[in-house]
Amino acid sequence: MSKKYQVVKGFRDILPPESKLFWLAEKLARDLFARFGYQEILLPVLESYDLFACSIGTGTDIVEKEMFIVPDKKGQNLVLRPEATASVVRAYVEGLASQGPAKLFYFGPMFRYERPQKGRYRQFWQIGAEAIGYGGPGVDAELILLLDLYFKDLGLAEIQIRINNLGCKICRPSYREALVKYLTDNEAGLCEDCRRRLSTNPLRVLDCKNEACKTIAQSAPCPGEFLCVDCASHFEGLQRLLNLQKVSFQVDPRLVRGLDYYTRTVFEFQAQTGLGAQNAVVGGGRYDGLVEEMGGNPAPAIGFALGVERLALLLEQKISRSELVAGPEVFLIFSGEEAYRFAFQLLFLLRASGLYAEMAIDEPSRSLRSQLKFSDRIKSKSALIIGEDELKNKLLNLKLMESGKELKLEYQGLKNLANIDWEELKSHLQTPGFAYAGREYEQTLVQNRDLLKLLKIYFNELNKLEA
RNA sequence: GUGAGUGUAGCUCAGUGGUAGAGUGCCGGGCUGUGGCCCCGGUGGUCGCGGGUUCGAAUCCCGUCACUCACCCCA
């Protein structure tokens, strides 16, 4: 036996039917984001090391130890992107800035070299949006409302919105100073990690999971108390707009975000359960200084990133497996070689006409019984049985899988049905005494326009046969 | 990087020193042209890998690899 290969650690195959969840998430994002005026941007997966070191911050874990570094042939360090905001800003500065503000969204894989656990992988997918060149609280509200609608459309109404304001470059330093002073005074009570955070990223102490640290964080100064006039009014403005739309959200004075570039508004969408130790399915915030730092003309901006794996975990609990798997409209069952050839032709005509049709195409001698069994297993809605009898006498034998009932028609009956059109059929349904409306099979049939289409194509093909 | 748990049939798992098991799936039959329910038969395994202890190891010990969960960090 040859060697058995395995996916590399932290990477995974997203197999059907789970892949359908990703497809749903992506499709809804495309439809919805377009209605909000966000245009898709397709970005490279590889960027220069410095892009992230400068934007995310050299002190962060992401840059320090979580990047996949790819040395190229000239010896310069490229990296697999750990997130996309920096890429979007780079692309904006490079190619879009001359056209003014931009509202962009992206979908794609990100890479971080971390120990995998529930809801966290080394390659993970994000859907994100960035609004560059917009400074007011209106666009902050727009993004939050966009996400709120997105989750509601997916049936995930229980997700909580938390917002905070971290201040800007004017007011944040004084807050930071006050926080560090407070934490230093209470250093003895902090956990080992937090004593380290004190020098690396003091804001992070605020959301430590350690009980002792939580208690200390409880009475620590909050960013809100230090906001400058502009930041305070921005934050009030955002809340007013959200309230105007009757979106429920919580102000969480201890909500902080790990990346260096965040200013003013930060927000998270949190799930209550189902994500393991994680709870954030979306994280985002304003980064008013980043565009300038990346070499562009100063432009305020805000964006978010949504973890698709985490979203899929939540959707999995809402959507049953059978709902994810859509069975064929019709399964073609043949008996005999002639019937196989007939069914083979019919199969592609049906597919070309827009129907999802399937048959045991690779097994021309399979028993009728096992074909029917297979048709059942893949949840076909109907099975069209094609045997010697049907071909010779030009009959229809359509089995409706769920009820088990069969629609059997002689040539003339099939002709009558196949020759009327959809509009006519609908209008006839209202007419008392319409020849077919009273019968159970036909009622089922006309409820599904696809089956009428099927009848027409089948009838046509039968007529091509030599008598 | 740190800690804990788990590796046995395609899948889910039982099996604490004495012949390798169940459920499910798959194939076939009962039912020759009719699925689901039922019954019968068949298929299926380097017990993660390597070493050690033992008359004898899936089982005990050591090592190793993989996966999972958690910490750190983050979506």
C-alpha cells in the first residue's frame, strides 16, 4: 500500500455538507454587502512581512510568533496573511485612494501559526468589510447594522453586540498612563500573564479570564472616563444611531481589541454558546491612523472581520444535516440496455433544462431494486422508471419518493399533460372539473413546475423513438 | 510555547493480561420491474507506530507520532 497522506496540522478540508454552510455564509454576504454598497476586493494571500509588523504591531503575538513566514528566492521575507485589513489598506493606498472613499469587502483564508482548538485553525476563513475615508459615527453604525441584519438573515438572532470606544491618539495616552499606574499599584494581585501584559499590552489585562485579575479590572479606570470631546461625541453619536434602528447592543467598558491599530469605536459580536472557549464571531473597529501610517494621505477608516468557521459552528446547530443536502428532482431508473441509453440521453437534456437529475450512470446493469434504493438514499424527490414496457408503449411511470405513489400514464394521458403550458395549467386549477385537478398525483405534480418540465422533455424523447 | 484527554472495522464506539467485538455503513438474498420497516447472509482490523515486561499484551510500562480540548492569543 502506498503512503497515507494527512492534512497538515491546523489545516483542514471543509467537506460536504459542511462546505454548504460556507457557501451559504458567502452567498448571503455577497448579496447583503452589495446592497450596503460594499464592493468585493480580491487580495493576494502573500504579503511582505513588514506590512503586518507595522500595522498589527511588533509587540503582538500575531506578529511575534504566529505568522507563517515564506522566504522567497531573493531572501526577502513574505508571509501568509494573518488578517486582511492591512492588505486592504495597502491596496487602497496603492490603487484606489485617488478615487476617494471606498467601501470594500473580502472573503478568503487567513493564516496564523497557533495551537488549533475548537473554532480556531491555522488556516481560517474570514469575511470582512472595510470603509475607508469615512470618519463619522454613521458608517460605524452602518457596519454594525449590516452585521446585525446578516446574523438575523441566517437565523442567529441571539448573538450579542458589544461596543466600546478606546479613544484616539490624543486621549488614549492619558488613559493608558492612568491604567498602567493603577495596575502597577495592584501588580501583586495579578496573574503571571497579566504582569507580563502590564508592559506589553496593558489593555489586555481588562479581559483576562483569571478571577483575581477580573476583580482588579473591575475597579480599573475605563477608557470612557478619559475620552476627549471629539471621541465622546463620536461614541454618543454611534449609540444614538443604533438606538434609532432599535438594535440592541451593550456598551462594554472593558472590551478591548488586541491589534495596535484600533482607535475609537471597537465592537464584537458574541455568541453565548457553541464556540468552545471562544465567543467572538466578529471583531472590528476603527483605525483612523492606519491609512496614513501605511503611506497614504490621512483617511479615517473602520472595518470588521467575521470568522467563518465560528459562524459555521453556530449554523450547524440551527440547520439540520438533511436540510443541507438537496436531493435530485428526479432519479432516472433504467431496466435493460436500451433503457440505459435512453435514460443517458434524457439525463443530459433534463440537466441542460435546469433540473437536478441523477442516475446510476456508471452501472448499466444495476438492478432496479438497487437503483431505487440509491435514489432513496440520496433523497431524490422522484424516480422516473424506464423499462422495456415504458419505451415500447410510450408510458410514463413516475414514482414520487416521499409518498411512494406512482404516476402512471398511458401515451394519450401523458400527451395531454405534456402539451399544456404552465400558465394554462395554473388557470385550469381554478376551474371546477378540470380533468387533472382532482387527482392526487397530478395535484402534486403541478405544484412543482420542474415536474411539468420533466414531462415535456420525457414526452419529446419518447416520440423520437422508432415504433 | 504550556497542560490535560483520546487513538480498536469506512463511521460511532465497547472491550483492564488468555481466540478481535457491537451498532451503523456497504454488497447480496427473502422480494426475478419497485426504496424506506423487518429478517438472513456476506464484506470488513498492522487494536496509531516503535520498544520493553510477560508463557501470553488492544489491555501494564517507556518512548514517539497524530488528533481533540484548554491556556496564551485571536475571528
